[in-house]
Amino acid sequence: MAEEQSTDIGRVIANGIRLASDTLIAPGSSQILDGKVGSGLGRFAIGAAARAVLGPIGWLVVGLDSYAKTTTGRGLLERLTQQVSNTSPAAAPAASVTVPPKA
């Protein structure tokens, strides 16, 4: 039981460090810490461009996307597109319509 709690606390601390590094230092920092240097540098470049265009909000959004990608394996955009495709009317099968014969 004590080992389980210590691993949970360790995971919380590690995720807190990842979140702080992605939002306060630079987007992609957590991926670089995980050894995914190319992906981390790409997120940093996107974050810099987003900050130039959208200001600090763009930087924060890319940082949160990087954090989500590191912790769950899917970024925010992936989650959003999956949610939209699951709730899209086009994804639902069309109801069949029967036309009564003319008399």
C-alpha cells in the first residue's frame, strides 16, 4: 500500500514538473525531458510562432497541447477532432426512408 502511494505521488510530481515546464519555460520541454527531442523542438517552434501571432495565449495553448501529448499520448487537437468526429451527424448512419406507393 505504501509503495502504491509513493508511485502515485511520484507520478503527480512528475506531471506537475511537466506542466510547469511546458507552460512556464517552453512548449515541448516535457517531450524533450522524455527523450523525444525532435517532437519537443517542433512544439517549441510552433509555440514561438503561436506567441508571435496570438500572444501569450498561443504559447499557453501549445504548451498545454504538449503536456497532453506527453501525459496521455494524444494532443488536444487529436482529442478535439476525435470528439467532433464522434458527435458529427455525418458519422451517424442515415435513417432509411420508405416512400409509400402511389395509389
